[in-house]
Amino acid sequence: MTVGIFAENTIIPSWKAWKRMQVSIATLLQQNYKGEGTDASPYVTEWLDDDIENPMTWKDSYKWFLMVIVSFATLAVAFASSAYTGGIQQIITQFNTSTEVVTLGISLFVLGFALGPLLWAPLSELLGRRPLFIVTYGALTAFNAGAAGAQNIQTLLILRFFAGAFGSSPLTNAGGTVADMFPASQRGLGMSVFASAAFLGPALGPIV
């Protein structure tokens, strides 16, 4: 939870908890933080006791529900990367272009996969994963819809690149989401579900 420095007893709404919880500075100051507050032994940032935003304390059913959601999000993005190949011949005919140019629709999507994480990974640590998932997945949907209605090959290729860049968010941050929610003893199964979605998507794309 992110807080600022205010006068003692000031009530601070937690934006990450969507204003469901309020914490006073007095409560924060009473916490027994690890460390001594020096360069050699800095304070350790950790969750407050009974913090409702601590993913490790959520119910198992809710954590697995979120696990399925982020896995499906990853599957959909990976699926979109290769589903394009099923319509290559129609794209060549419609836009009267070459196979090499149309293949750029795949290459640029994957290039977006490479560049997007450079932005989404650090932003997820600064802003939180939830808002980043919402914004980037909304943009992915918009760019894919635009690509479906593209009237020329240039527009199609540009929108495919941006769809890949914004769609890389689940590929980048879903693993972090798993690590946030599950202890090390349960993390293996969660990562297996996530990884299977990432690998299954490109295989299903051309078939479907």
C-alpha cells in the first residue's frame, strides 16, 4: 500500500483498495518494521497486519479464480499472435500484396511482445498489476478490432504491432501475479497453468 507523509492521525484512503480501507499515520508508525532505517540496515517494506490488499491472505478459491483469469488472458494474447496466419491467403488477395509483406503481421506482433515488457514490467511495480491489466487489455482489444476492420495493409501491420505491444502485458505480469498470490510451496502448480496457456495459444491459433 502506498501512503504519503501527513500529520499524525490523518486518515489516508488507500487507492489500491478502491477506498475500501482507511489507515492512519499513527497505525503506520506503530508497526514494528524490520531494519534500523540506516543505509546499512534500511527498513523493509512489507504488508500491514490484516491488510486486505495482501494477496497471500486471500481465499484459495479467489486466488485460483484470478489464476484462471490471467491464464485465459495470456492464452488469448498468444492465440491472437498466430490466429492471423489462418487468413494470410485472404489478406494477400484483399490487399493485393506479397507473402513477405503479409508475414510482417506476425513479425511485428512478436516485435511488440519484445518491446512491450520494457514498459509494462516496471509500471506494474509502480502502479500495481490490476490497473495495468485493465488498461493494456482494453488497448489490445481496441487494436485487434481495428486490425479486423483495416482497409489497407499498412494500417493492418501498424495495428498488429501495437496489439502485440499492449498484449504483452499478461505475458509479462501474469507470472508476477502468481508469485504475489501463492507461497513457494504452491507456486509450481500455478506457474504450470500459466505456462501451459502461453504455449497452447500459438498452437491453437492456426488451427482455429
